[in-house]
Amino acid sequence: MPLLEVRDLNVEFRTRDGIAKAVNGVNYTVDEGETLAVLGESGSGKSVTAQAVMGILDMPPGKITGGEVLFRGQDLLKLKEEERRKIRGAEMAMIFQDALSSLNPVLSVGEQIGELFVVHKGMSRKDAKAKAVELMDRVRIPAAKERVGQYPHQFSGGMRQRIMIAMALALEPALIIADEPTTALDVTVQAQVMDLLAELQRELHMGLILITHDLGVVADVADKIAVMYAGRIVEQAPVHEIYRAPAHPYTKGLLESIPRLDQKGQELYAIKGLPPNLMNIPPGCAFNPRCPMAQDVCRTDVPPLADVSETRRSACHFWKETLDAAQ
Ligand SMILES: Nc1ncnc2c1ncn2[C@@H]1O[C@H](COP(=O)(O)OP(=O)(O)OP(=O)(O)O)[C@@H](O)[C@H]1O
Ligand code: SF4
Ligand SMILES: [Mg+2]
């Protein structure tokens, strides 16, 4: 049984202008100790999917209209909020892009890390503080003992991300979702924070969902990749297979826009045109207006996520041709 299995997840946002179909039948699995990288342009539904899995989706305006989120076989979407809250933090935790808006500005970092042990483990404040120092050491914050009483704004961006990683790891969850955890940082600091996260993930044998725009990072740390477009997974495969030869024209476009090493962290620009308006997704394959390989059938029939191999799937009518052309 996989650690996490997302099955046919659908999420909509009801807004004044209409219904935005943000997630349209997402399927993926994450095993213990495995890293799944989720890629795709801005607005493709990466964060909304993650929020639905974590149980922190803004509802309303968001609404889960279908699907299952199986964690160790149990459907989290069927649990009461109180039961979900217990799982959050203890069994699965999330790391966000911007620590400054996620951390509480008026509590010291030690209090915030320690709080997790007080609430979930019933520890005394004194023991919880000692645990906080231990965790700050673990994420290599220098002089942890002296700094445990300081406030978030007294730390640099990179150190604040480390504090958020410390909080996510505190209760040794089985699954971490990191939503662009290094995007807001300087390039050199990005690499350090990413290395730290990858190292701790291996050490603790956690499942990791890493949402990122940075294909350079993906090649280094992920086991497999899910590529999202307009709220669907369009290709999923082990990292080395995707890099060797993409089986979907959108993946191909993403790979061709890999930024040069000296521009690590840049956004992806090479694919012409824009992702669709989610209130008005084109019929057939959502990528067809931008796809250099589109044929008539692409404008009428939605391509199913087909098995390319035992480990690989692609939602393209012409995945064979795409794969052959790349090999
Ligand atoms: N609170 C909200 N209200 C209305 N629509 C929303 C809301 N949050 C997300 N959406 C819709 O869901 C779509 C997907 O958003 P999501 O945040 O998952 O994108 P993303 O893939 O994470 O993009 P990015 O790379 O920019 O973070 C958005 O384009 C938007 O249409
Ligand atoms: S189904 Fe058609 S439009 Fe969609 S990616 Fe494949 S070739 Fe392109
Ligand atoms: Mg996002």
C-alpha cells in the first residue's frame, strides 16, 4: 500500500465570475521514503492539490467535488476536521514558500517549535524548549541555544526556512509536502536549504512531495515526476525516464526551457502561449492551443492518462510518436 494515494481528485472554486476548475482528476501516489516532484506552470493546480491533501484548502470558495485522498489506506476526505487536525503535524506536515507569513511574528521561534511538543506530546514548556534547541541544531541554525528566544523577523530568509523545516519535522511525520520551499531565497541559499531538506528526508525515510518550478532541483532530489497542466497530471514517470525522453509534448516543452545552470531558479518561458482560463478549459486536450503536435482529435477528445510502461503514464493521444521522436 502506498503511503499516500490521491485518486481522481477534483477541486473547484466558485467565484463571482464563474466556476474555476482548478483540479480535474488528479491521481498520484507517494511511497515511504520516496520523493515526488510536482511540476507545471503557474496556475496548474499544484498548490490547490497539496492543500486538499493537507486539509487546509480554503472552503469556500474552494470545494472538493470528487475523489479520495488515501493516507495509509484511509480516506482523509471522510474524516472530521478534528481528526484531520491530529494527523496534520503529527503524520503529515507542510513547508511553504514564505516563512515570514507562515510563522507567528509575536512568538519566539522556540515557543513555536516547542508548542508542537506541548500540544501533541503533552510535554512541559521546559522540555519543549530543549526539544526546540535540538531541532534548531538539527537544521543547522548556528548558536541555537542563544537564538531560541528570538523572533522570526530576527532571522534571515534562509534561517527562517530552516525553522519552518524544523517545525515540519518536529513530530517526525511520514509525509512532508514542500510547496516551493526555496523560491523566495537567494540562489546560493536555495541550494543549501534544498540539500538540507533532501538529507533529512533520506535520514527520516519520509515521503516528500516537492512542488517546484526548478527543474534543476528536481533532477537532483526527486525519484519521480508528475507534470501538471490545467489541473490534470499529463505525465508521470521516474525522473531519469522523463529526462531521457519525454512522452508528452508539454513535458518536452518544459525540459527545453530548463534554465542554464547560472540562472538556476528562473521561471520557465520557452512554451509559447498561456495556460487556459480555468473557467473555460478548451475541449479535448487542454494543451491543444499551444501544442506543436496537435491534430483534429486533440480538439475534441480528452486524452486519457495512458500506461506508457509499468512506471510511466502520459495523457497524450500521440505519446508514442512523442516518445519515439525524443529517443
Ligand atoms: N482562493 C482561491 N479563489 C479562487 N480561485 C483560486 C483560489 N486558489 C486557487 N484558485 C484557482 O486555482 C488555480 C490553481 O491554483 P494553484 O495555486 O494550485 O496553482 P499553482 O500550480 O500552485 O501555481 P503557482 O506555480 O503560481 O504556485 C488558480 O489559477 C486559480 O484559478
Ligand atoms: S493530445 Fe494532442 S494537443 Fe494534447 S499534448 Fe498530445 S498531441 Fe498535443
Ligand atoms: Mg502554487
